[in-house]
Amino acid sequence: MAVLVSLLAFLMTLTGGLAAMRVRDHRHLVLGLAGGLMLGVVAFDLIPESLEMTHDLVFGVPAPMIGFACGFLLLHVVEQAVAIHRGHEGEYAPHDHPGGHSHGGPQGKAGLLAACALVGHSLVDGLSIGLGFQSGMETGVFVALAVITHDFADGFNTFTAASLNRDDRRPAMLLLLADAAAPIVGAALTLLVTVPDAVLGPYLGVFGGVLLYLAAAEILPEAHSGHPRVMTLCATGLGLLAVVFSVGVAG
């Protein structure tokens, strides 16, 4: 049952990625919406869920919040290591070589890293579906509904992050397919293994930190570079409201 239900997550993730692909001409609005979705997923889904999963404390601090800080710092360290930021606001906008190819460089690598993190999150989504059905049919259905509801945002964000400052869509398409297939793989793995909440909770915290850094330091600054800020802010607000609504429906 869990593997069959995860097929719906597969379709919803692909739908989100295809939606991001088709509106590429309005990149600033896509990035603004993606930033809002990322912020919403972190604030209204990942952090609350991780805190519910485990109540372990590290030096008096909830373990998922330690993971959250580590995830944020992890992407910051990666960014500094590959010199993504050079301290100039104008460089948030895409650069073009004379031949017309956009300059992806290290910033594109950060986007690929974030997209890979999203694939890992989708794998955990599949694990969550499988473990939910292990607990009982009612719990499994509720968990599956929650996962499928936000998988559109997962697919949207995966394609957007992986295509950041890139003309070549092949890496983004491959990661989108991996993100869509990950819930199926995760659900299948639960037929063989059991993952404790004490591990899942901190992982979700790490993933939340990675997403927050990408949204605040990469996605939103580029969305506001050289474009009308009011419409971009509206797109960001729409993304936040979409997550609030989806969490409310799932709840």
C-alpha cells in the first residue's frame, strides 16, 4: 500500500517541476515564489515536524535545532569555500558570456547541492509514508496526505534550485526525476528497515537549515535583482500562504 500511495507523490513532484520549467521567462517571479515556498516549508512543516519526532536535548537545546544550525552553517561554509559571494549586490543577477551562455559557476553548484538535499528530503518523505502505514492504515493515510500536499513545492524547488544560473536543463531534469522517484524508493525501503524518529528529527532540522540559507542568501536576492520588487514580494507572500494552506489542509 505504501509504495502504491508514493506513486501519487511521484506525480505531484513532477507536476511541480514542470510548472517551474514552463514559467522560466518570468524567472524573478519563479524565484520569488520558490523563496516563499522554501521559507514556508521550513517554518510551518520541517521544524515543527522535526521537534515532534524527537525531544532529545543537546546541551539543553532540542537536537533538531542543533541540526538546523548545522545545516545553515554547512551551506554557508560550502559557499565560502567555492567563493560564491564576492560582496557585490550586482553579482546576484545572472552573468552572460559573449556566446550567450549563462555563468553558473560556484553559485550553480550550491543550487545543485540544495537540489540534492531536496532529493534526500523526498527519500525521507517516502520513509515517512512507509513507517506511517506500519503504524496503521489511518496514520499511513494521514502521513501520505501531508507528503503529497507539499510534494508540488518540492518538485518546484528542486528544478528551480538545480537550474539556478544554468542554461543546460539536463542536470535539473535528472534531479527532478530523482526527487520524484525518491518517495517510492523510501517507501520500498521501509519494507526492509525501520528508521527511528531520533534520527529523522535532527535530519529534518539540517535540511531546514540548508533550505533557509538557500532561500535567504541565494534565491531571494537574485529574485530581487533588476526586477520590480513589489511583484516579487507578492510572489514570495503567495508561496508562504500556499504552504500555510497546504499544512492546514493536511492537518
